[in-house]
Amino acid sequence: MRLALDAMGGDNAPQEIILGALEAVKVLDVTDTIVLVGQESVIRDSLKEVPGWESQIEIVHAADVVEMDDSPVEALRRKKDSSMIVMAQLAAEGKVDAVISAGNTGAFAAACQMKMRLIEGVQRPGILIMFPTDKGPIAICDVGANISPKPEHMHQYAVMASLFMEKVMGDNQPTVGLVSIGEEDTKGNDLVKTVNAILHKESRITFAGNIEPRELLSRPCSAVICDGFTGNVILKLAEGIFSHLLRQVGKEIATNCPDAFEGVKPVLHKVALSYDHTEYGGAPLMGINGTCIICHGSANARAIKMALLKAKIQASSTINAQIAEMFATQ
């Protein structure tokens, strides 16, 4: 398996990105290769004190760097030799099996869509994240690729999310819910009500009906779908709440029960790990004709390592062929 990694993308590039690659090769098969794409001199400088890296790491030069605050459209137009475009082109030519980046999400998604194209029958791609709950992770799609979807886009997200949970995550009986402001079919805006009616008639998934956001942490279903704006707000609010609550609990214990704090610290650490986004590495861009993994902009070495491992699992699955088969019958 050949996995292309954007060495220049993310708040912590290139150091944490390259460290993540080095950690990943320790657990990947010896036949797997990580292709670091970016400014060759910068990458080589970061690897100069690492002996034997050439055995499982290749470097492909890309002169341009897409910054986090670049306009996606302008970045694709002006920076034609960026690491993102070069990676997507490698995938389109079949020279790599997956592409991974922690850089500008909009630009990366656009580059993949432009070069790798959509799976035949897919109308719009969607970003799928794994959201931690006390009963195991739940998939949420979309969290930012499509902030103003049409009903048919969300219909397709439901089918793709169900397939992802089955083919990649091993859920033999996936169920799909629709994020809304109430459980009743009549609740929600016009978009949600229209999608609800469509999904009730969709025989290829098991539809669990409307799901209120407060229910997500109890994992009422395997996956939920929503528009990209709502999904992104859910994701970022949850990240903030998790971090805030852990800090506040730790602070209160240290202040009010200082003698117990040392004993509680391992428990707090375990809880923090269970809700740590780095465990899932990155989010697949569903609907792209290939494997495209979008990482958090602040991704550290562990997140990059996990993203590479998840990318290999997805690239090895039959999910894209299954999606194409599903939508070919529409």
C-alpha cells in the first residue's frame, strides 16, 4: 500500500507530520510505503538524523504550500504545484492508494474533487467523522464539506455513512439517524423534513428517524447525517465542551480534594483519551473516487500516525465499489 501524506499541511507541519509518518512505519507492513509530498529540502532536513528512513518513505517534491487561511479557489488557481494538488494527481494516476492532509480543508477537498473526481453517481462529497460516545464511536456526515446541501445530497450521505460503518468499521447492522430539533418526523426545517421523508422510503439503510443532538453521546444509532454547517458546529462545540469539563473537574478536585488528586489523575487521563480526536486520526471525504483523509489542522504526530493506519484500512476496503454499485441503480 502506498500512502501519500502532505508534509506541508497543518499548524504543526512539517515536524509533527513527519514524526507521525515515522511512527506509522513502525506498525505498517514492511511492504507499505509512505510518500511524503512537499518541499523536498525541508523534508530531507527533517529526516537527516533518522537512519534508514528510505526503506519505507519516499519524497515527492511540490514547490508550493497552501496556507491555512488561503481561499480554496485561489489556492488551486495560483498554487498549481502545491503538495495537495500533487498528491491528488498521484492518486488520480494510480501511483498512491490514499492521500492524507492536515492542511486547509477546503483546498484539500477541492483538490481531491478536481483531480480524483467523484464516484460515479455521487453528487457532492461529505466529510465523515467518528464521534466518541460512551458506547463506542458514531459517524457524523457531513461536518463541513457542504454547508448548504440539497435533500438528495443528504440522502446520499445516509447511504455512504451506513456503508462506511459496515465496510470499514465492521458494524454488521448499521442504523442511520437524522439530526433535528425533535424526534417527531414533523420537527425541523424544510430540508430536514424533506430528507426525513426520503429516508423513511430508503430500503438500503435502516433509518432510526430524527435524532436530537443531546442524544448523540448515548449513541442512539451507528451514524447520523446533517448539513455541513450543523455538523461542523456540533464537532467544534463538542471538542470545546470535552476540554472544558475535563479542566474544570481537574481544577475542582485539586482545589477541594487535593489529597485525592494524584489518585484521580489516571482516571481523568483515561477519560481524556476516550474522547481524544487523535485516536481516529482523520475524517474521510466520502464520495471521492479514492481514499482521501482530512486531518484536524492541529494534528500532532499521533493523529497523523492514526490517520495513516485508518487510510490503509479504508483503501483496502470495498466501500467505493459498493457506493458506486448503490448509486448506479438509482
